[in-house]
Amino acid sequence: MEGLELINDPNLIVGFEDVDDAGVYKISDDLALIQTIDFFTPIVDDPYIFGQIAAANALSDVYAMGGIPLTAMNVVCFPAQSMDISVLKEILKGGLDKMREAKVTLVGGHSVEDAELKYGLSLTGTIHPNKVITNGGAKPGDKLILTKSLGTGIINTAIKAKMATDESIAKVTDVMTTLNKDASEIMQAIGVNSCTDITGFGFLGHACEMMQESGVGMLIYSSCIPILSEVEEYARKGLVPGGTHRNRKFRSPQVEMDQTLTPEIIDILYDPQTSGGLLISVAQEKADKLLNKLREEGINEAAIIGEVTSEPMGKIVVKNN
């Protein structure tokens, strides 16, 4: 952040000055720590599911770096005067069950009384210092792979408006509670150049971060992007979260849209995601192998959605094909 004099430490591999998913600190020649924290307000009514989603979302930052999460601490803001403690118990149970699935140990946490409910995790993971995957390693010629469908923000808006179908609710819940663990392990095994997870800045926002940090351009094929069912219909009805418009206003100068793209598709590309998938930049000769392995392991919505270019540098071109 401009104006802050940061601490200089030669063991800091990825730090505050980097626009990345987590911090990475070297402990020894073969061990580095990954550290991150993420929490937010409820996006679903069910407290248990909210706990699962918040935990999965926080864990994603470690997975995006190619790391293994080890320990977690709960971060809780709870309105004790207006909400029954049983709600908090269900949230924590949901988070704990998701940590158990990730083989992560809960070691503690911190809570404060707050007028607005919030929950998330502070996480510590490990990785070899030479195997850190950042969002700044994409190379011209790489293929771009997305591992989850887009549209969670729009469906959550439809849920709040009580206009979402049971099918949409079930599908978006499945997407948001699914860990990126398997995708992370697969990309580490095959070897990739760059990765980030798609969350609040939307697909194009996080793609722009990867593009900027890598010093490249990108070509995106809109027809190849996996989108949750009914999302286009909801967007057509105006069920679009405010974050979509903020993301678009901030990033549109860096994006060149095909003039034939519908307003709904454009909204989806900027839609803020919760616990979204990984955006992976991988060498062209490894792309099909990575995609096939992801699908073999049940990540069926994974798709090659574009490529990294050298020109125009600093610009994402979105084509309608």
C-alpha cells in the first residue's frame, strides 16, 4: 500500500507488496510457510453451510499457491445480543467439517462482539520454496484453465430476492463448498506457470491481476467459459450484485470486449465469486494433460478458456467464440 514503509526481509518470498493470494515466508532451504486470512458476512441462510463456504473460501488461497494447509484459527464477529449462540455453533461446525475434509487442524481463534455476523479462517500452510506458484508467472503461449463455473454472485443475489430455483440453490451450494484441494494437487504434480483463485474481484478482475503481475496480455474465449445454469436468465432480470458493477468500473479500461457479447455475459465475467475455482496458466504442451487429469478426478467443469499473449501487453481481449 502506497505510503507504508514495509519491512525488508530476504526470507519473504511473497509479501504485502505483491498482489497475490497469500504470503510466503522461507523457513529453510526446503520449507516455506504460506499464511492467509479471509472472512466475510453470510451469503446463505443456513449457518452450517455458511461455515463450510467460508472455510472453503479461505483454504482456496493456500491451494492457489500450490501449498498444503496445515493449521487454522477461527475468526468470528458475532452479534451476541441479537442472535442465538446456536447459530454460531452451527457455523463453527460447518467450518470444522470442511477443515476436517482438508486435513487441517484447528488450533484456536479469536472472536469479538459485532453488530454484523462474520466468519472465516486464518490459515498456515507449507510449500517448498522453489515450488511456490504465484499469479505472476504466466508466459505467452500458455493456455488458461478455469476449474469451476462462474455465476455464484448472481445466484446468491437471486436467492436473496427469493427468485432462485431449488436446482440453482443446490448447484451453487455445491460449487461454493467444494474445496480446490484436488485441483491444486493436480497442478502441482503436472507443473504450471501461474495460478490464482477467483473470488470477489470476479473472473476478469483476478485475470487482470495475473496479467499485470506477469507482464503479459490475455485472449479469452467467452463461449468456452463454464457458467452455472440459469445464471444468464437471472442476470437478464437484473439480479446482479453491486460488486459486479464496481469490478467492471475498475477493470474495464484493461478489457477489450467483443461488441457482440450480451450484457448478461459481460456481467457474469465481472461477477464477484465466493469460493470460486482456480485460474491456471500452463504451458501449451501440458494443457491437455492437465485438463484430462482434472476431469478424471471429478473436476468436470474444468475448461481451457483462453491463452496468454505477448501483445497487447496489459490488455485482456474477450472474443465471442
